[in-house]
Amino acid sequence: MLVLGRHDQDGRLRAVGRTVPLRPEVARQVAEHLAAVRSGHPWTGVTFAAAWGSREGSAQ
């Protein structure tokens, strides 16, 4: 599964969507286009609600 994000007007990275779980072959294809984060990820320590669209969790 991918969690998708974009920067808001204040420059904070916000979760805006997610995919369904990816099949292994699709996950490998996506992985070819990803790069390792250079320093600290902005979502480190953030928890996401189990139900997308829930107001629970600190990624809102």
C-alpha cells in the first residue's frame, strides 16, 4: 500500500490518499521509481487511522 501526500500552503506534508495493497510485481515496479529519504521523514512517528477519512490519528 502507498500513502500519498502533498505539501500544504504552509509547507507541511499532508496525507491525501492511499492505494489498495499492491501485488508483489506491482510493488517491485513502483519501488524502481522511489528514492531513499535523505534525512528524517516528515511523517516519522505519525500514526494513521485504520479507517481512511476518520478524524482519529495525528496525520489529519
